[in-house]
Amino acid sequence: MTYTTTQLTAMLGVTERALRHYEQIGLIAPARNAANNYREYTDSDVRRLSVIGLMKRLGLSLEEIKARIDSAYFDIAQYLEDAEGKLASEREQLETLISQAASYRTNVDGLQAQVEAHKLAGLDDDVAADRATEAYVRWGSSDAYAKSTKRTAHYQKGDWQQVKADGLRIAKRFAEVMDQDPASAKVQAVVQEYIAYLSQFYDPTPEILAGLADMYESDPRFKQYYEDIALELAKFVSSALRESLGKVDKSA
């Protein structure tokens, strides 16, 4: 079967100008109709042009394509099989990149939300951004961080103001029971209230609670938050959290 130039351009999506150029550099050599001298393309030409188009999309120049396709050792079937494998590998890599991009976008959204939360806590823009970035560096790859960014992605200014108010209220509740043993029922009731508060962000696992207990004592910035409410409050909250885990506070 033969095809006219118009039919071929419609079939393959190649322009007449490209066909002329391919002919000029020897990539194709269509026959001529004896009656009208019009170019006629065969099924073989169609296959060859299809391979040329694929090779171009794979990044080869026309010079490289001509050198390969004219080689006596060129096997179209083998080339197509190899190209399929390469494209499948690239597709897998692209899917991985898409997944990573989605993950990074979620983390960036969460990072911005944390910046806003820290700003509401009275920090200036630069310090707020530093705190939020540090949280990402510390926990950005964790499941808890991913859950937190997802759960708070829709929070507005009013939501973060409520978060701040609730956090301060619970901190003051801890201060009110500082005269009690950290293992007492009164103190542990406040701990459970605090755990419920944390649950709006992530699942407060024992590992996370133990980490928070350590951080409230070791990180001067978190420690200062509690010390501004009551002296030794950071140590008391840490002890109460450890008691909730059934641990004995060795630092007392």
C-alpha cells in the first residue's frame, strides 16, 4: 500500500517540511508516481519514519539517527525492544519523582503552617521560620510529621490561635498541680489532657512522648516557655510525661 504526502502527515503527525528535510539528508527516499511525479510512501517508509520519530523523542540527533538506521547491523525490532525497556525505566523514575514532589509539597505546606503557628506564639518572622525549619529537619521524614502536616494543612489563623490558647491553658494546669507527685492521679489527668491535645497533630506514641519529655528539659527554648509560667515547670512536665510511660525519673 502507498500513501501520499498528505496522508502520511496526517497519519504520523510529521510536517511536509520535515519530510522534505529527511529526504534531503538521505533519511528517506520515497518513490515517485510515474503519472504525476508525486511522492509515494510505502508501508516500509511508514515504519522507518515511525522509528525516526521515536529516536528523535529519545534525544538522538538526525545525524545520529542516520548513522544508526543506515547501519547494516541495525535491527529495528531489537531497537524498539531496547527503547521500550528504557522508557519503562524512565517512567518508573518519573513516578518516583512525582511521588517525591507531592511529598515535598505537603512538607512545604506543613512547614508554612508551622511558621504561622510559631508567629502566633510571639516570634518574629525569621525566628518562626527557623523553628519550623528545624522541626522539618528533625522530624520531616517521620510518619508523625507527615500526619501533623496533613492534619493541620487546612488550619487558618483562628485555628492556630485556639491551638496556642489550649496549649497555654494546659501548661498552666500543670503549674497548678506542681505541688503533687508527678505520678499522682491529678497530675496524670493533666497528662492525659495534654496527650489528647497532641492528638490533633499526630499520634502521641510512647516514643514521641519520651522524646518530648527529654526535649522540654534539654532544649532551652522549649524549657523557657514553661519557665515563663512557673519555675521548674519544664522539669515537672517532663517528669509527668515519663511517669505516664511507667518510667522512673532518674534526674530528680
